[in-house]
Amino acid sequence: MSVKDRLRDFEEVCRKEGLKITHQRLEIFRELLNSHDHPTVEKLYHRLRPKLPTISLDTVYRTLTTLEQHGLVGRVETEESQARFEGEMEEHHHAICKKCGKITDFFGEIP
């Protein structure tokens, strides 16, 4: 599904769930859709600051929590107990490198 389609679905879910479609929510969601590295809240915050100079770390955290509760984003827990987030909601698995922490998505069944 394209980013454009996911943004359209995002807006539909927000309307159904009674969530305001704010500029900040849209930009946080868009940035997460375009990120394939499963960023932390802090990484997303630093990526968004140039576009949204008034955004706070707390806003990013609260927005991701809200979006996760409504099934719009996923959370990946790591051994370091630092949550990482993703916009890919199709069923899939994660491989996490124990040396560098890189998370790779893979689709299909585990043998």
C-alpha cells in the first residue's frame, strides 16, 4: 500500500475514532511511514524538528501512544527496553541484530 493510501486510511480511522486530524499527527505518521529503521521517539522527534520547530518530545511520545492504541502504528520492544516504532502494519516478523540493534522486517511464515 502506498504512503498516499496509508494517509487516506489514517484520516478515515481518525474520523471513525473521533481523533482530531492535526498537522502534527499527520507529520508524525507520515515520517513514520517513510522511516524503515524503526525509529525511537527521540529519533522521530529530531527528524520532525526542522519541519515542526514547536513540536515537543512529549507530543511525539503521546501521539505515538495514541496511534498505537488505535492500531495505526506498531511498537517493537528491544532488549534494551527502548521502544521503536513502525508504520508497517501488515503482519510480519522482526529480526534484531544483537550487535548494532538494526531491526529488519520480514514477511511470511517462520519455518
